[in-house]
Amino acid sequence: MAILFRWSLRIALAMIGLLIAGVFLIYYLASQSLPDYEKTVSLPGAIEPSEIIRDTFNVPHIVAARDEDVFFGLGYAHAQDRLWQIMLMRRTAQGRLSEIFGPETLQTDKLLRRLDLYSLAQSSVAAQSPDARRALNAYSKGINARIHEINRDALGRGAPEMFIFPTDVSPWRPADSLAILKLMSVQLSGHLANEVLRAKTSLKLNDPARLSDIMPDAPGQVIADLEQYSNVIPKLGNTPKTAQSQTADDLSPFPSVKMAGASNVFAAAPFRAAAGGTLLANDPHLGLTAPAIWYLAHLELTTGGVIGATIPGIPAVLSGRSAMLGWGLTSSYLDDQDLLIEELDPERPEYYRAPEGYKKFRSRETIINIKDHAPVTITLRWSDNGPILPGTHYGISEITPRGHVAALSWTALGSADTSFTAGFNLMSAQTTSQALALLKDYHSPSQNIILADTEQIAMKTIGVMPLRAASHQTQGRMPSLGWRTENRWKGRIEYAKNPEFIDPDGGILGNTNNKVSSGEFPEHMSFSWGDSQRIQRWKRLMQGRKVHTRESFIEAQLDTVSFTARALLPLIGSDLWFTSQAAPQGTLARNRKTALDLLAEWNGEMNEHMPEPLIFSAWMRALQNRLIRDELGPLADKFAHMEPLFIERVFRNIDGAAQWCDVIQSAKQETCDEISRLALDDALVWLAEKYGSNMEALRWGEAHQALHRHATLGRVPLLSYFVNIYQPTSGGDNTLLRGKTSGAEPEPFFNVHAAGYRGVYDFADPDSSVFVIATGQSGHFLSRHYDDLGQLWRRGEYIPMSLDLDLARAAAVGVTYINPE
């Protein structure tokens, strides 16, 4: 027995020793790719000496005598800190994810191949200006120099992920950067998903008037009634009703409904600023990831220094400032996508119906290589209206009759796209008027840009606005027949007609993705806007002060008061306040009384330490589900987020919208007050099961955790603990400190879409400007810079945003001196 015990002990100790040795080996291999920022290195591709000064927060300040070497340095810095990220984004744009991830990403690859983004990016290289091409070439050489250094010096393959997903890394090319810019258009596009959902909802509703309740237009000019979708596409009786939407993988760039881009940007003229200089604040919202999509950098160009947010893979400061000019962006929600239904020739399926008769698709075969599986060959097809999309994308086949396919018209699908040149030129502009002129070349993704120089502020919608015929069947709001000439685009609206605001009398400009144009169709922007709520709170904050400061702009950026909660609670609870009877502790009736008492005294602040935001959010979620589930059935799952305008229309009974409160399947005529009470009980039961029955002990931050998930390792057991970042956060779907909730079980209130970058620029004292990103500069999970900025971001803190090189040197944690090889 003693011998058995001794051998068991020895085996156990040996296994523990092997486990410890394995952990140390993994750490050693992973740590080899940690960058060394303090060194002198000779690299191929450099023209003259340059230096990269890394400040305390690992922000690179890149200095060189030639602009080409500055962009070389940016490419090198991006590859040092985010090599896996840029290689992954390139593979996504190329439709080559399945080569390393296998069949799980095949559907995403098929979609990206059908859009043909990479070929369009290759064609667009020649359309860039000579200076822009030089920057792209130099930037590419910088990335390739880092790859060369990794191979030469055996630096752990450049990133830990490269050990887990080993693959050859091809040299970076200028087209790769343009492809990533086009990939951003995909991530910021929402009108395609919205068109399909509107068509599906139209088919579900017996009363066509109810469509304007659940998918309302932004308040403003009344839009004329449109036909039902079943009248536009008359052969829908032949539609395969069993079609299902594909499940998106974590690497898919295609946003779900309500998850396209969002942002806040606002500016003050000198006479509205206490210090007498212009002010500008920007916080663009995208899906939260680890690392963040943004990367802070300072480029010391011959035209002057620029500093701000870059996206690894793109050699430009996309939101930031120079000494003379600041710029910030929001998604404009310009309707730049149309889905057109193409009729196939029954005898020749390679032909489709066109105005002049049947016409052959333009087609090309492409091969998708799949890890550990046989390659897949697909045929790409294009009609005159654009690429043909698969029926699984957003469930398009559910609204497409048999013998038909869907084509996508989209401004991002241009083969001579000069958007990069416009962004590149913006960095050298000195005034708002210069910048506005340079941005004429910008195509996609459409944005609202706010500019502030030392004396003037301006806002302009940039990007190509498609021109539709006044007789368009659906005005671009739902799919239409592709062979009818009135549904085809007629060109573009000239740049001068894009919405523009220069030096407003009130001295304040801003946009929260709200409606910015009341232009009549067809010279309009959109029927679907990104915000109707945050803008109300922003207006109150801006008008509440005679003059503003950097601090007041920061306060607005971090404001957590929900206009939505303040507006809706008096409506939905009008007959519930203070009507509860005494009930024993722990019962539903007691919880209802406690919840209503808490909400009655609540000011609408979505604070992470309070219970009221969680009670309110759960109530609204349950209420909307009760209102729409019987009418829409499973389609109700697509409305995963509360629609404030819908709730308001129902409870104010606008145009008969209170009909939604009546449950169709029941004989009884339910009232909105009854549905409101039942929904509150639903929410309280759900909260008790998930968080406990003590209503006063609930905390919004526990439910509203910001989830920064690693795109490839974020769901891997054990590894996810090291690479994912969780943070309890304040704010919500409709606060200026926006934290869009997932809307999906098991964590419907997780914060998954928020401001990955925040910046506030003060031109009275430019070097007092501040910025921050949501995680850290490094993409290496062993680096102290992987999440060091994340805690500042969560607490609403910032770091200095200075162009002062002496200040950067004084706080440097390392300087890399680059010499030509």
C-alpha cells in the first residue's frame, strides 16, 4: 500500500511539474512577440532615419524628415502592436478566413467574395492621388519591415495568435489598406438589414398602418403612405417560407439590425467657449472588441503634426486634430443601399430580366480554401444593379419569390473609390473651408463630419448620395423590382447638395446620428435615422450653458441621464404609481410595489450603482415583447431593442397605435394599462430568477457589463479569461454615454457597442486636449498596455493629447530609432 501511495504521489508531482513547465513554455513562446520599444534598428524600406517615441500610455509619436518615413513608422508601429488584428481584417475583406478557421467562417467568406471588396480595392489604388499612393506604399513597407524583423530575429511569429492559427503572412500592399476601409463600410451599413426587416414585418401585419408604429420615421416631415411589400413584389405566394437566416460568426463584419455605426460629435464656436477658442468633442461607437479597433497615434508631418485615432491597417488619423484644425465623425445614416429583386429567365437561369429584355449575368468563379476540408467553388454573379446576394443573408430568401434573386446597389462598391485620398488630404488642411473642399472626393462609408479650426465650426454630410427616381416603387425603404427603370439609381446627387452647416448663429453644432435633413424624396438622405433620443438630452445640455469649456464637453460626453426613461415612465406607469397594496416580503406584489416606488423617485440616470436602470430596462424589454409577439411571432426576436418611438405611439394611441395592446389570440379586449402591469410582473420575475428578489440590491452595472471580446479567442475556454475584458458600466441604449445592449439571452443587457474612442479638443489651448480608447494600445494580452487605458475609459478619464514632442520625450517609456537598411 505504501509503495502504491509513493508512486501515486510521484506521478501526481510529475504531472504538476509538466503542467507548470507547459505554462512556462507557453508564456515564453507568447512573450517572444512582445515588442521592444527601446532600440535602434535598421529596416528595409526606410528612406531616411526616423524615430518612434512611446509615451507613458504607449502612444507612438512618429518623427521623420520625410512624410514617407512617418507613414513607414506608422505601419511599423501598427504591426508591432496589432499585427494579428490587421492580418485578420485583411483576411476578412479578402474572404479568406476559412483558410485558418475552417467551415465556421465559410458563409462570411462567401458573402465577402460576392461583394468583391478586395478586387474593388485593387482597382481603386490607381484612383488615389500621387501623395496618397506614396503614403500607402510607405505604410505598406513599414508593416512589411516589421514582418521581416520578426522572421529575421525569431520574434515569436509577431503575435501569440499566430502560434494557435499558424499561417503564412503575405506582404502588405496598398490595396490591403483600401480593402479595410471598404470593410468599415460593411460594418457601418444598416440599410440593407433594415430594408429586409421592413419587408418581412410588412408581410406579417394585417393592418399596413401598423408598420409605421413598429418601424417609425424620425419625427419631422410626414412621409406619404407606401404600398405594402406584397403589392410591390406580387409573386410572394411562391416564396419559400421555411428559409432561415444564417447565424453570423464572431468574425462576420455584417451588423445586425440596430448595430450599425453610431457616434456623438459636437462643437462650439469661439463666442460660445469660455476660453475664446473653438471646442470639439467626438466619440464614435462601434462593436466593443479586445483589442479596441482604434489605435492612438501622433504623426509629425511636414505640413504639421496630427494626433488622434487611427485604425490599424489604414495610414490616416480618422478622428483627431492638428494645431489648426480638428475633425470628428458620426454615421450619417444616409440611405446608400438598395436591394433589387431580379427575375430569372425560366429557360436560362444565367439570364435575368432587364428593361430591354433578358440579359446575361456577369459572372466569375472563385475558389475558397477551407482548413482541413476540400475547397469550395462558388460562382459570383452581377446584374446591372450590383452583386447577387445569397438568400441566407439576413433571410433575404424569405422575401424573394421563387425564380428570383436579390441584387445590391451600394455606393461602397465603386472601383475608383477615392475615400482614402480625401481622408489623407484632410490631415494637411488648415481651415474648415479647405477641409470641406478636400472632402468632395470622399465616397463611403457616408459620415457627418464636424470641423473646427481656430475661428470657425462647420458640419457636412460626406459620401456619395445616390439619386433615385421620384417614381421609385418603395423610395428605397424596401426591396423593389430590379427590371423597372424607376427603381434603378440615376446617378449621384452633387456634393454641394449634401447637408451643410457653417458658423451657425447659435454657435453650437452637433450630431448624435439624428435626422439632419428634411429634404423631400428623391433628394433626401434617409427615412431611417440612428437616433431620436440622445439628441434631446444633448440639446438640453448645450442650451443650459451660455458658454462651454473642455470640462463641460467632457461632462456631456459622459452624461448618463436617459431622456427615454424620463419620457416613457409617466406614460406606461400612469395608472400604476402609488396604487399597490401592502404585501408580504418576497412576493411578486411586494416586489412590484418596491419597483414602482423606486422608479417614481428616479431621475432617469443610468448609473451602474443603481437598481432603477435595470428595473426600467427589464420592464421595457418585457413590455415591447408583449406588444409585438402575438402579431409578429418569431420575427419579434429581430426587434431585440426597445423602440422608444413605438412605445410612445402605442401609449399615446397615435393613429390608432393602441391596437398593439390588444392580444389578437384572446377574446378579451386588453388595455395598454393591463399590458403594462403584466409586463412589469414579467420583468420582476425575470430579475428575481437572474439576480435575486431584493429589488433594492440590484445593480445596473452587474447587468450592463462592457464586453470587449477577443474576436478569435474570446469563446475558447480558459483562454477567454486572459483575452476578454469585462467592465461594469453606466449609460445605456439612449444615453450620451451610449452603451448599446446586446438584446440577446443569456445577457441581454451586456454593453457590446459603445464609444471605443473619445476625444475632446480645445483650440484655446490645443495641448490641453484629451483622448482615450476603450482597451489599450497593444493587442498582445501579456502586455501591460493590453487594457491599461480600459480602466480610465470606464471611469470617464482621459490622457493628454499633445503635439509637444518634448513632453512626449519626457514621459517616454521607449524610443525606437529606425535607420535605412
